[in-house]
Amino acid sequence: MTEQRLPAWADPSVSPTALDPQGVSRRGLLRRAGLFGAAFALGSAATPALAAGDGRHLGGEDPRLAYLVGDHHIHTVYSHDAKYTFSQLAAAGAKYGLDWMVFTEHSNVGHADFGAALEHQEILKARAENPRQLIFQGLEWYIPAAEHCTVFTAPGPHEVDLLTRFERAYDGKLLAYDKGGPADADTAR
């Protein structure tokens, strides 16, 4: 079995000057939480099972896996309750250590008819500006007769079409479930 190595930002032997902005942000978060260096200072006392030589490794058995930090529900200027652009939010996310993010605008007729396609152009720009981040397009889905949640797709040539078809077929607001029950397509529009 291959020895699992710490990511550079978690390795105290790596100088902060050798880290990228995400690494600096993650290390700073651990420091502020009082966690960075604590396990290293305690050594084997912090992880007795590992010191006992039972073969387990922190973070799992596969050294190829990594812990990724993200946010699955982010609104931009395309929603009534947010004020930042896709590019501004992606840059801020990278600065503060996000590896991935999902832009989820509010579902509505305008979003289904043309908003998702317009947003996609902004998302492509944000992806190009932040190549280390995984940036997904999604929507805030109003579950019929329930609350809302995040729905998103993998990046690709059909992400807008897939989201728009899902929104039109299943969104409670577009189907008028927020008005007491399902509506036919003409009434919902």
C-alpha cells in the first residue's frame, strides 16, 4: 500500500510562500480554528490507532483521493436576493479555498425561458478565469408541495438543456404548486 501524503496546505513542513491562494486560505482556516499543527505537535498521541501500526491512514485507504471543499447553493445577480456576478463569486470562492461551487438561481418562467442560457455564458467565463475550480450550473428547484433544494448537472454541452427541461417538467413554482395545486402548461406560463 502506498503511503498517503498530506496536501501541501496541511503539511507544516511546506512554507506558506510555496502555497497558492487556496492553500493559504485553508491553512489560515485551520489555524483560526486552532487545529493546524495540533495533530503534528501531539504526534502519535493524537492518533493512537495509527501509531499502533494497524495499517489505517487518515483520510481513507486510497492515496489518490482528496478532500474537496465547496458550496452547492450560490446565487448571483440573476436572482433577486444576491448582488455579485459569477466571476466575482468564483474569484472569492477560490480566494477562500473553495474547490467547487454550484450556481443556483431561483426558478421562474424567465429563468426557464432564457435565464439559464444567459447564465451559462457567465459560467463559461468564470470557469475560464478559475481553471482550478469545478464550477457547476444548477438551479434552486421548488419541490412540488414542499420546500426547495439544489439541482445541478455535470459540465458539458447539454447542461443548459437538461436543467431547463427539468425545470419546466418538475418545478413546483412553474407548475403552480405554490398556488395550491398543479396547473396545465398554459396556466403556469
